[in-house]
Amino acid sequence: MTETQSSVTTWGEQTFGPASTPDVLVARAAVEFDELMEAARAKDKDEVAHEMADVLIILYRVATIFGFDLNAAVDAKMRINRARKWAPKGDGTGSHIKE
């Protein structure tokens, strides 16, 4: 079975109950992101994958609360990103140049 935003959100609601507010989930995502940082620093590939999945699971739930498809939002944002001019910082990141 391939999971979808809908199946993940349904599981989350059934397992934990509805989120009292979206920011509760965002705060939980921050905790999971900290765990992802620890796994990345340890170069633990399996744990990195698990923690990235935990973050995405929570983000799916937040997106559902706000009534949009997260995968579609990524597609839309990438269209914006591809149209922008970027200034690389030399470390694998960068920022867009505001015109």
C-alpha cells in the first residue's frame, strides 16, 4: 500500500484524535525536526529516513486541516522557485534575489 495525505491524516486522527489547533502539530513537527537534525549529524541513514517521514506525516495533517494537498503545494511552489533568480551561499543553500 502506498500512503497518501488522506490515509496518513486518517491514521493520525484515529490514533491521536483531532489536533486541537494546527500550531500544536507544527510544534510537534519542530520536535521531530530536531530529531532529524540529530540523526543527520550522526549520519544515521535509517534514522534520517524515519525522522523525515515523521515530519512529513505531521505536515500532511497540517495541510489537511488547512484544506490543501501538500504535494500540489510543493508542485506550485517549485514553479515559483524555478522562475526566481537565486544567490547560492556556497554551502548547498541560498536565497532568492528580490528584484
